[in-house]
Amino acid sequence: MAASKCYKVIILGCGAAGMMAGCIAGSYCDDVLILDSNNVAGKKILATGNGRCNFTNIFMRNDRFNQPADSVVTEICDRFGFEDVLLYFEKLGVPVRIINEYCYPYNLEAVSIRDALFGRLKELNVKIKLSNKIVKIEKDNDRDVFQLYTEEDYCYEAKKVILACAGYAGGAFGCDGSVYGFLKNLGAKNIVKPLPALCGLISDNRMLRDIAGVRARAKVSLLIDQNTVKQESGEIIFSATGISGIPVMNLSRYASRALDEGKKCLISLDFFEELSLNDLTSMLNNMMFGRNVTIEIAFTGILNHKLLEAVLKECGLFGHMTSEENVTPESVVKLVKHFVLNIYDTNGWENAQVTTGGLSLEEIDEETMEAKFCPGLYVVGESLDVDGCCGGYNLQWAWSTGAIAGACATAGKLDKTKIF
């Protein structure tokens, strides 16, 4: 079926990147359409940060993204940086609440971010059509237009297209990875295999059943083929089948890639990061010196009791041996400083917050977010091979790339005087 009209810009995806692209494009042009398969705009935004929406971070740096030190990611983010994002939302009626380095809407409600963007889109007369699932995108090179076909075989046409689609992470939000098929069909050559990220990790360690539900602070080290590749610190959460928590989630993308490549992954936990092995041993020896107490009692108050019981079992101790029986705490100390879990899988797409992988940045003009292989096509947000740690980094990537693409697809460049 032929399209009724040809839009100047069609944005596919009404999530964070798509809504920002629509707001910026709508500031320059009155012929913008956003399409999304969901029946609710910004559905995934509503679940961000447990409903509080940590929407950016005041410290943007490459080591918080899955990128090398010389990556252009932070340069791209700086072009519509966190200060621009804070000012933009403030002008939309959403002041910021900064907690440490994390930025939230002042009322700590994610719906405020979504509603502010949605309201701005309506104010700019940007058209939004929900419950429209696109199944194929082609480019008519003779007419220099893109054709986007729905499940019902209706065809939308546009001079420019911005792909602001999610990957596979979050199937409940309509994320099905269809964007990768669109990219391949339009000529993309370098698409890094999409894998789950910001998710928990699965282990077969027998101790997990005894410590399910325990929360503890630790330094978390990821070892791939016996080599430590990344470390994070913070609160971790044990389940009967694995481990989660922000430090684990931040490491999950590296584990996900390594497991997919058939490499061996281990997580090593240090529950006493601030103390060396010798210092902790000396402290426990001093606590036990001259006292008829068990190691379990000596640890009371400094380690979760369920965790301690599991550690003692692993060491062959059950709390009945005392210092008078010449039991030394060295073996226990070694285990609480190097508590190892074999990792054999991730929690999967249904529990992943983002996708690691996607279109390589090598295929994108970093100044405009336009695809080098297909003029008029812009790719932003999670469709690209960029994913960040917890803390607002992924949303900042969405805001920055969406803003740049929205401006460049309509006006050729980002002019902030037209936005603020």
C-alpha cells in the first residue's frame, strides 16, 4: 500500500533516544513522525532506576562505557552534555535532585521525565503513532525516500529516518531486536553480536542455597580465563542460583561476551576490601587471643551470619573449634577475601536492562549520527554498540545521540540556541 504522504523525518522508537530526537527535530521542523510498536510512549523510561529514573550523571567518562580509553563516546555525550540535559528538563518543568553524582527528577518519579518529553512533543506538534509495529524498512534510491512497512503492510515514507530502537533487553517493553535486521537490510556490515548486559550472573556454587537473600558489600572481581579484567565495589545480592547487585550488573557485559566466546568466567568476592589479608588475620588473632571463643563468635558483628556459616562449612569448620584447640583463622580469612563463584550464564534477556552490542560506531559519522553506509539514515541510543554502567550513563547516551540526530536530520547541525 502506498503511503499517503512523505514525512521529512520519521523516528522509529518512542523511548528515551526517540523522544529526545523528536523534541529536538520538532524544534527545527514541523514535519516529524514518531512510530512505536508499544501502546505507551516511553514505556521503558518508567521502569528506569526502580521507577525513580537516574537520568544522567555529572561524571561522564569512557571507563563507564564498554569502550576503549580513546573512544569518541564521551565526546559525543559532551555535545549535548549532562548540563544541557539538566537545563533542558528544568525548562520542561523537571528540576534535578543530585544524590552523590547521580541525577534524578526532584520528585524521584520516572514518570516526570516521560511526561515532560511527551508534553514537549505535543507542544511542538510532533506526530506520534503508537501500536505501529514496523517489520521492514527499505530505501527507494530513485526517489531518495525510505519506506517503512507495518505488519498490516501499510507503508510510511520519509526523506530521513532515525533508528532509535532498543535491542533485545526488556521483552516486556516490546524490545525484540528487530533493529538489527533493519540495519542489515539497509547495508550495515559491522553489527557486534547483541548480548544481555546490566543483569545478574548465574553460578553453580553449592553454597548459594545457604546464603540466598543475603546482601553484603564486597569488591567484585571478574576473572576471564584466570585473568582479572574488571573490578567493581558495592552491595551484592545472593540468590539460590547466582549473584546480582550494581557491581555485578556493571561487570555482566564483560562476562556475557566472554561466556559467548566459550571462555571461563569466575567472580571473586572480597568482603573486607579495606583490610589486607595480613591485617584481617591479625585482627582476628587479636580478638581470639586468650579467649575460649569460636571463630564464628570472633567474626560476629563484622560478617553476615549466614555468609559466615557458609564460609565455615567450606573450610570444614562448624563453629565448635576454639582458640584453645590451636585453630587459626587463616583459612577463613583467605576465603572471605577470595570467595570464588564459577559463572556459567547470565540472567538472560528477560532480566537484562540493556543490550551490549549493536551497530559499530565505525559505521557512524560521529558528528551527525548518520550512517556512512546509507545517507539519510541516523542511528542512536541502544541500537549502537555502546552500553554504560548503572548510574545514568545509558540514558545520557540516549539523550545525546537523540539530540544530535534530531538536529542534524532536520537542520544539518545542532544549534542549542534553537533548543533552549
